[in-house]
Amino acid sequence: MIRFDSLSEARPDSIDKVTGRAVYATDLDIPGMLHGHVVRSTAVHARIRALDVGAARAAPGVVDVLCGADVASLGCWGLVLKDRPILALDKVRYVGEPIAVVIADSAEAAENAAELVEVDYAALPRVPDSKAALAPGAALVHESHSPLEDFYFRGGARPIDGTNVFHRFLSEVGDVAAAEAAAAHVHEDHFSFPPVFHYALEPHTAIADFREDGLTIWSGAQSPAGVQKVVSRLFGLPLAKVRIVVPYVGGGFGGKASVKIEPLVAAASWKVRRPVRIAQSLSDSMLTCRRLGARITIRTAVDREGLILAKSADIVLDGGAYADTGSAVATKAANRIIGPYVIPNLRLEARAVYTNTVPGAAFRSIGGPQAVWAAECHMDNVAAAIGLSPVEFRLRNLAARGQRIRPDLRPLDMDMGELMGLVRQAMGAASAATGPDARGLALAASDPGIVAIGNALVRLKIDGSVLVAMASVEIGQGVHATMARIAAETLNQPFGSVTVLPTDTGTAPFDWGTGASRSTVIVGASVEAAALDAATQMLDLAAEALAQDRTALALVPGGIATPQGFRSFHEVFHLAYGVDSGEVIGRGALNPRSRGGALREAPLFWETAAGMAEIDVDEDTGAIRLRRYASAADVGRVINRVSAEGQDEGASVQGLGHTLFEALEFEDGQPVNASPVDYNIPTLDDVPDDFHTILVEHHDGPGPGGAKGMGEGAILPIAPAIANALFARYGVRVNDLPLTPEKVWRALRARS
Amino acid sequence: MEFAMSLEVALPPAALWAVLTDVAQVSQCIPGCEEVEEVERLARYTAVVKQKIGPFRMEVPAEIVVEEVCEPSLVRTRASGRDRITGTTLAVTLVVTLVPADVGSVLEVAAVVDVQGRLATLGLAIIKRKAERNFEEFEQRLKALLGVMA
């Protein structure tokens, strides 16, 4: 029987981090290593008429320059569409697209020489945003589409030939038109959500070492197996000859998921046959990827009792110049816009389109923040239009535990009414300062896109120490400590006896990647299974060596409890093998066939969140301050409370960023604020004085001890909760994020 | 980046047209515009645009092509060039329209400014403010030239 004490023990990674010993990709020095600097497109959309790297190649310290022509024969890569060359070949599709890599014996020499690269562009008609992308006769960012199937996710992109649409998803349930015709009230709204930068403190950095006998890449990658697969296909290398090592990662949030700069760094090393490091600046990373912006039309039909009869949504996502995993973002946005409600008729359409801007990418709860922003603001608008309070309107329409919100999705495994009640309870009575009205509520139910394939090895050593090998990336969320705890509890050994090996595809078995709130559930269950396998082997060995009945034995710290007393692992191995040496190796594997196929239905669990905000508004400036906030999530089981609360708070505050401050802006395709100087994120001053995190535990999830995944849900409700507070207090609705002082001030002025 | 201005001038369109097509004189209204040379009257010109943007100095040899002329009511010109040091390209399309009014004419100027390259990548926001200031100054100088009270 597994038990968790839920008490926090110091995470080994936190000690490394606060003492400065933690090693990130940028800290590594590989013998013979050279440094690459990426020359980027300064044109929005253009043919490359000429590329002159002669002066750069002749510059002091420069070893070589990698150009598009060098890698043209390797072809394109991608995760859902094979749309991306390693370096721009004949044309550039966005400002920031890599055109060349100057490789030198120092980063400074490479950077200085990069200035000497001359590019002659012939401008092409631009597709600056998603509206332009869909306009009749729009220029095409890509002339044709090459979708992949079941390559990274199950399924694939569904592009529309001859257009900029690289994925269209449509889900229809019932008859929306008939329901609207019969409805007492139909309400439509339009919302927008800007592109947002992930702003991990560690920019993208990778080192590649291409040798005769294989390729090693050190990178802050969230999906080592994805990187391994893509570079193995690009360079024609067997998977076993491609090793991806991931040291500590300074934040990812999806911005380091799938594959980013690794093919480029590998190509640089392939050219010079020496290790090459590319360490991007934060500004470079702002030109590498960002969240997909969205334009959303949403319409709801209700009857006289305020019951929702139908909902339709038309979601257009700005996917940037290359698809990355934008198709999945679009599909998830359509799923996540439903909300935790009973809606008999649905029409959900999402399109992801190419534009001449920085490529879109996964970002914490893909498609969720965009969808829930529209869905939950719209809920309050509908409630107001039919004269119900936001709480009452939601209560009348909430789906109960066990109900399906769409026939093809697993029934809800939580009680949303409970979460809503908990945040309202946590907020208590309104502060006198803000008055009773400046509060807003929002709910979210999201379907994590989990690929249920996980593996782990757990090795129980003769001295009772334990080694765990698995591929989840320690990205700041504390996953290594979580895995150590699961192994320790399952083997009944002290937490401190477990060492989790650094992530390395050379030593860890296959895992899909770190994202979609999957690690605790899928990899955690694999570690648990591996530890159980090791325990079984150890007890079998002891039963045989000690000539004991197997059922009379139990694992205890450092050894075996027998009816005759304690026997150390040393003694057992010595008796069994004749020498004082050995270990048992447990293997745990999870896949869609495991547990009688119970993991196959999507989603594996529901990631849920309720949020309630209380705000102050400076009526003279329009500035909003989040005074108090409560966030609740049903996480099944808390394994490390400090880390779990940190994930919830972190997700909320990251959401506060896109609510009040953040937008990666483009003007006619040209990035306007792609630098840490111009791009604003929340600081400690912006965090609410009063923040409640409520983690509900019913021990009913598919992970160890009934855990569900968490860490993404809390980013969802905060923006609509704050906007709903503004609406409740002043009756003004701002439809596009962020809620800057200027927009709020103008809205307040327009009202009066 | 788009800019627009509109002002009423006491001169009738034909007289205003004569003033505005005196390129040497009008170009003095453009901040930083120097060394204007006529290649072909009302067709092609060259100039050097000098600007200080934040800590950067830009010097853009520009080619000016008159794309459309409809005397005395419309002229559309396109100026483009590239700063060698920062690799920044600049393109300005200027549409000047003269509409007869009860007294004199209404002069409308619409400009579309496009900046690409390192400077744009570093901070288009700064460039935008600079462009706004330049356009305001252009408006002031033009008003002064035409004797319009600001």
C-alpha cells in the first residue's frame, strides 16, 4: 500500500539552485567546443536575393559559417507539418528567422562576425496577422502543406490547400441552428488574445557534438524524445546513436517543448565536426517562439430558465510562420472553450493560420487561456443579459461529476460546484475598500493532451540506495523530487536514499516529454510500477536466499523484515550470489494498452480550475490592481505540497501577466517590443496581497496515490475573473487582452 | 506605421501645386532630408536622410520615385533606402491630395512608413515615436512654408 505523508521535504534541486551549483545547458563546456551566433532575418517576408558570408568567414576567430545551402539537402522538419527548413533557404518568413550561423572560437568573435553577413532581400507581400491570412487573395506564407500523421501527437494537422490555414478542427454535436431558433435569448461576443512570450528566465541554449559514431545534444529541452526523433530523421542517424542530455532547465512553459533550436545547433556541429554551442539571448528567444494569438467569436443560446441550449465558437489562431504544434493548440482551444457545462448542442470550429510573424508554440495549457478568456467573459455577459447573477447562471448549467461535456470526451472526474464554492468561501466577505461588487469568477475544465506512454527503471542497490532513471525534465516544477518520493514510498526506503539520474536519453527509457501536466501521472505511475517490480524481485530473492515464506517478508529501510528479525540487503545479496555485490532492476511501463485500456480514453483526467478575483481600479488612470485572489483545483492527490502550491500560484501569476501586461506586439509583421526592456511581465509588486490556493484531494486520479496532473489549470481563470470583476463593478467589458490602463480608462470614459 | 494630416490653405489648388512641386523647397520641410537631387522632374530624385534614433545615427541614401501624378490634385511618391551601418531599410510612401475648398484648398497628406532591419528589431517603439515627431515637425514646417497659422 502506498502512502504519502504530504509533508514537504527539501527538494534536492532547490538546494543546488540556491547554492548556485545547479548546472544548466549554458554552464557546460565540452572539450573543443566552438560557439555559434545566429544571423536572423530582418525582413518580414522576402526572397533572399543574395547572401554574402565572405567577410564573416574571414573575420578573426571564425571557423566557418553555416548557410541554408549547406543544409538544403537535409530537407524540412516539423512536428505536425514538415514545413520548416533548418535555415532559411530561398526565402524568409518572419523577422528573426535563422539565415546563417557564424561559428567561431568564442561567442564574441561569432557575434562580431555575424554583423558582417550581408543579405539582400526582395520584399514579398506580407501576411502580418490572422485577419490578413484569411483574406481573399492573401499571399501564402507556405505554397503547399506537408502534414505528418501520428508523428508527435495522435492524429495530425488538417490543412486547407491553397490557403494559409494549416489546421482546421470542427466538432458538431446536435443542431445549434435549431436550438438557437427555439431559444429565448441568443448572445454573441467577440474576443481577442494577443501573442504572448513564455519568458522563461533561461533562454534557449543547446550544445551539439556531431561525431562519426553519433550525435550528442545538451539542451534545455522539454521533449528529449521529440528532439531525438527529429534530428535522427534529419541526419539519417539511428535513434540509439542520438543522445539528448537535459541538465536543469530554467523554465519552459511549453516554449522548450517539441523541438526548437536543436536541429540548427546539430547542423552547425555537423558542418564543422566539433561541438558547437548556441546560447541565445532573451531577445533571441522572443524571436524563437510565442503563444498563438487568437480571435474568437462565441455565441450562446439559452432558454427562459437560463439553461444553455447551444454554444458555438469560431476560433482563429495566429500560428506564425511555422506550424510547430499549433494544430494541437487549435484543437485544444475548441475543446477548452466548452467549459464545465451541460450544453446539448455545440458547434466548435478552430483554425490555425500561418502569418509572417514569430512561430507559435505550445504554452501552458495549450489553447486554454485563449479559449477560457472568451468563454468565461461571455458567461458573465450572458448572465447579465438574462438577469441572472454569474454564480446562479453557472450553477444552473454546471455539469455534474460523471457527466460528459461532449460525447467524445471522458466524463468529468470532479465536482466543479465544489471548486466554485471553495473559492467563494476562501474570499469571504468583500473588503470594505473595494466595495461588494469588484469581484469576478471564472471556471475552467481542460483536457490534457496526454500521450500515455511512459517508462522508468528503478535500481535497488545492495546498500539500500536507489537509482531512478526516467526522462521527465526537471524544469523547476520539482518532478525529480516527486519521482524520488514515489520510489522511496513504494520501496519503503528513506527519501534521501533515492537519487534521480539527470535526464539523458542514453540512460533513461523512452518518455514522450514533459508537458500537458502528464509527468506525475504517467511517469510517476511508471516509477511506481518500476519500484514495485524492484520490490517484488528483492522479496523473491530474499525468500529464496533466506528460505522464508515470501508473504512473511516486508521491505524496511536498508533491508528486509523477517519473522526472525531484520536482514540487510547486503546479507540477502551475499547469501543469494555468494559475493557481497548486486542490485535488482525494476522496470515500469505504461502505455495505452495498460490497465485494460483504461488510459486510452481522452482526457486521461480533467484538469480543472476555479478562480475568483477582487480588484481595485484607479479610475483616473485605468490601472487595475489585483487585491485578492483565490484559486482552486481538484488534483486528486498532493505529493509535494510546497511544489504543488508553487505550481498553482506560478500559473496564476503567469496568467496575471497576460491579463494586465503582456503582449508580443507586431506592426505589419515587424516585432515591436521583442526585448526584455520593452516587454512587461508582472513582478512581485503585482502579486496580490492575499492569495489562496485550494487543492482538493479525492484520491481518484490515474496517478500514484490517486494523483491527477496539475500546474497548468490555474493559468486559465485569472484573466476572465479579473475582467468579470471590472464588468461587475463598472459595467464595462474590455474584449481584448491585456487589460492595460489605457484600455480600461477609455472604457470607463466611454461609459460616462 | 501610418500618419495623416489635413490642413486648409488659402491658395487655390493650382497655386498650391506649384509650391508643393518645388521639390527643393518642400524637401526642406522633411527633418533630416538633405542633398536632394533631381534626376528627372516629377519622376525621380535622390536624397540622403539623416536621423538620430536613440543612441544610433542613421544615414540612408534614398531613392525617390514619383509613382503617380495627377496635376493639380494628387501625387504619390515612394522613397526607399538602406542604412549601410545598421542594415536598416526604410520605405516611405507619401500621398498628397489637394481638394478645392470654398476658399483655397484642403491639403491632405498620408504617409506609410515601413522600417525593417536591426534598428526596427531593437526597438520599433522608439522609431515610431521618432517618426511621429518627424511628421509633426514636417507639418509645422509645411504650415510655415504655406503661411498657414499653426
